[in-house]
Amino acid sequence: MPNSIYVSRIAPHYWEEPVISGNKGTAAVFFTGCPLDCIYCQNKEISQNNHGRKTTVEEISEEVQLLIDSGCETLSFITPTHYIHRVIDILEYLKPNIPVVYNTGGYESVETLKTLEGYIDVYLPDLKYGSNQLGKLYSGVDDYFDVAKAAIDEMVRQTGKPFINKNGIMEKGVIVRNLLLPNHTRNSIEVIEYLSHQYSDNILFSLMAQYTPYGKALGHEKLGRKITRREYEKVLNIFENSMLEGFSQELTSANQSYIPKWDK
Ligand code: SF4
């Protein structure tokens, strides 16, 4: 990536896990572009169509500082992977006094993550698939599961166990998300079983139920509908009976009104 930074939105964001959003929202910086190419992406205007504005480290830092001054309790970098070299510049310039959250699709190299050590307090990666095959089918990469597993290992090594302060805000740790896809309960169950076995209470898990067909998934043979209550309860039951702690979205989250306005 060039030294110029493109962002799609900088604003308080209220729809993350409660330990990230708090009461006043997280100061969210949505970067333009994404290393993955998920066919169901609900943010495709920014991740794939590159809708954003050109800005600088100084401008981003000043806008984020206004959000921190207004009471945001965390700072979230959303899909920052391809701007990692500038994320560190922003943090060096801003020196935020609130937890810094790195929100990503999980497709990160360990070598790159190591450059963030000491800068990031909370990692919020997806583990989208429990196999490389689905990564190839739906996100355009051959090795998603292998890469994401190694990335999560490195994230846990850096932050250690989750720590939530007395105000209910997460100050350290890793939350791994999985978006339940229609016709793919087995995939989410494999992800939960893997994480439960590998990390137990060393991470938090977040089961996401907000899937709504969008973009290239509209009319798709398997992904062209929302998840059913039966699918949701089947996976939720496995999560509740696993060794993982964490969060689950209500089924009513499957609604396009949760997609932010990309007004830059
Ligand atoms: S990782 Fe997230 S933002 Fe990127 S293409 Fe996939 S769903 Fe969209």
C-alpha cells in the first residue's frame, strides 16, 4: 500500500461486543479495502469497491482524539491489515489512553503481527472457517484456516488472557468471532470445537448471527438466505456446552440497518 491512507468512516460505533462498545461507543476507524474478497461481504462498498477518502496520519489522529474526548471508551481499527505500517504511525502520534482494538478478518501473517506487539491491547479477529476449502470457495484465498490459526496463536501470545475492567471494558485479550452462515452449521461447530480445545478460557468467543445475503451472495444457492432459528439454536447449544466464554448475537441482528453509512 502507499503511504496515503484511505478511510471510509471515522465515527462512534455502538454495535460491537459490549466490552468493546461500552456505553458511548468505540472510536471506530474503518479503513478502505480488505485483504479478503468474501462473496457475502456486507461492507463491500468499502472493502471491495474502495469507497473512501484520502487522509493522513495527523488528520485521522485528530478526528479520533475528538471521539476520545467525547467519551468513547475504546479505539477500534477496523480492517487495518493492509495499512499496518500507518497504524503504528497513528498510534505513535496519538498515544491514546484507552484500549486499542484491532478488528480483522483473521487473514494476517505472523511476521506482520509481530510488528504490532505492544501497540494493540485487544485483538478481535474472525475465524470464519474451520477449513481451507471454504476460504477458497467464499473468500478467495487458498490457505485461510492455516493462516488464521497461526495469527490467533500470535495474538493470544501477545495479549495473554482476557481482562475486563470494573467498568466492563476489555483492556487486554482476544475475542474470536465467527459469523454463522446459512447451510453451514457444521463449519461454525468445527470452529467452536477447535477454539474450545485449543484455547478454552484464554480467549473469548463471539457467535455472530447477523448474516443477511448481500452483494454476490444474493441468489446464491447456499448463501442466498438468512440463517434459520433451528440453525442458530443448534450452533448456540454447542457454544454454550463448550469451554468457551463470550457473546452471542440475537437472531434479530440479521438486518441491513446494522450496516453503517459509508459517508467517509
Ligand atoms: S474480511 Fe470482512 S470486510 Fe473483508 S471482504 Fe470479508 S467480510 Fe468483507
